[in-house]
Amino acid sequence: MFLAFKELGQSKLRYTLISLIMIAVLFLVFFISGLANGLGFGDSAAVRNLAADHVVLNEEAEGAIIGSNLSEDQFDEIEAKLDRDFSPLSVTMMTSFSSNEEEVDVTYFSVDTESYPDIEIAEGKNINELTGNEVIIDESIKNDGFSLKDTVTDKNTGKELIIAGFSKDQLYSNIPVAYASLEAGLSMNPNQGTSYNAVLYSGEKVDVDGFETLTIGEAVKSIPGYTETQGSLKMIVVFLFIISAFVSTVFFYVITIHKLNQLGVLKAIGATTGYIARSIMIQVGLLTMIGLVFSGSLVYGMTRLIPEDMPFRLTPELMLGTAGLFLALNLLGALLSVYQVAKTDALEAIGRAE
């Protein structure tokens, strides 16, 4: 450890530049990871947070709730097979409502308010407390100037609604979801009649012939475009990890090559390969930790400056996982420098030093 810190102190400029490069690379890794997570969260949060374990759809929907359509007869057929509480779900996409000068796009999730479980509420009423034309909508619309108990107008139908509550993490395709009763929600789409998109229930899976039953996780992966978008973004993150680990490995390897003579002399006067290897690993670990702390601080500061409606979500778990993986890759890459030290012959190094 003495050797590691002594060298860091003697070559401040060199290791400062390495740290700055590492901070920049890590900042990019954290940012892309947060963006990928935020886009995925905004696409799927409402489906992910459905208060159910399973979703029943028609077979032609190929797992997409928005592509499913259950007639009254089909709904009755599913109802006859289920021996537990359940709720139909009707989804009305891309409508909007306004209040005074504010206007926002919304997606309606219409459910049976008597059988559907409570959801996480930030303020106001919960599902089973809704009456008449009251709705519960994701709290993100507060950023557009909407408040609890506001009367809003659905632009497609001209119907008036009352914001009775604000929910947490209820977004679908990055659009706020408004929970409504079946009566209020179905009326927002006159062409839908009394058909539903899905049936929701909790408990063990019940297979209904002629229909497709999915878990919530499977329903999330079946959202149109979700898997493709997340796959592309995750591929970018993977390549960033590979590139950043490669850059770090090359930097430390080149530095090791440049000081092979000195390392050989150290071996000649009694320093073991293990001692020098520990010094290299300590340097790599320390510089990586410094990069993680500063890049994490920069990302945290950035989250205070970016617009609130930007799909960016970097949770502590994601940051810790990213940091741990990056540290592991850097230490793994440092083994190349350790290998170079291990095969250095002390006598040859002394000859070159002379």
C-alpha cells in the first residue's frame, strides 16, 4: 500500500488525467443507464403496477393489452372460469383533457372500482372511493398546473371529470394514466361500447381455453416496442461498459510498461510480485472509486437541473449495481498489468535500467 500511495503522490498529473477520463466515461455510463431505465419505466409503469398477478387477453392480441378486445360474451366466458375476485380492464389511449389553459395527453384505465384493489396514492382518494366522473391520475401532471379537485374536460367527448386523487408511478407509453370507473372510462370512447381489453385477477394462474393468460411481467414485455427499445438501449450500455473497461485497462497497462525497469529493480532488491501486484490493484481500485464518487455526484446534480418530464430514472440500486460492475471490470482489466509485472525478469530490468 505504501508503494501505491507513494507513486500516486509522485505522479499527480498523470493520475489526475486518468481520473478525469474515468469520471467522464462513468458519467456517460450512469446517464445512459438512467435514460434506458427511465424510458422503460415510463413505457411500462402502469402495467407493471397493475394490482393483479395475471392478465387474461384474447389470443389474437399476442400479449399486448392494448391490442386485445373482449366482447361481453367472451367476458362472461372468462368470468365463469374464475373462482376469485377479478376486474375487467378497459384502456383508452391518447386522449386529452384540459383545465383552463392547461392541456395534457392521458390514457384511461377503466376498472371495476368495487373489486379492484387499492393502488399507491400520493394524494386524495383511492380506487374504491371513486364516484361518478371522478378520476385518479398520475401525479406527474402536477407539473402541467393541475391540482386536486380540478374539474377537467375530456376533449374527445366534452365530458367533465374531477381529479379526485393523484397516484404514483402510473405511466403508459410515457403518458399519465387516469384510473376511472368502468362507467366513466368507457364513456370516453363511444366506439368501444361495453367491450374490455383484459381481465385482471390475483392468485394462482387459471388457464381459460381460447384465451391467453399472462403474468404481469410477461404483459410488460409484450407492450408494443418495449422489448425492442430496451434491447437497443441495453446494448448501448453494454458497449459503454466494454469500452470504458478497455480504456482503463489500456491506460494502466501502458503506465506499467513504462515503469517496467523500476519494477524490475524493486523485484531485484526483494519486492515480491504479490507486493507489486497489490500496489497496482490498489491504485486501480482507488482511482475507480474516486471516479465513481465524482461521476455519481455529477449525475445527482444533473437530475436537479434536467426537466422533470424527461424520462430519466437512476435508482440507488441501479447506481450501486453499475458502480459494482464497473469496479469489477476495472480490477479484472488490471490483471493484464499484473501479468506483465509477473513475467518481468529482475536481471534483465536491471540491465535495461543501466
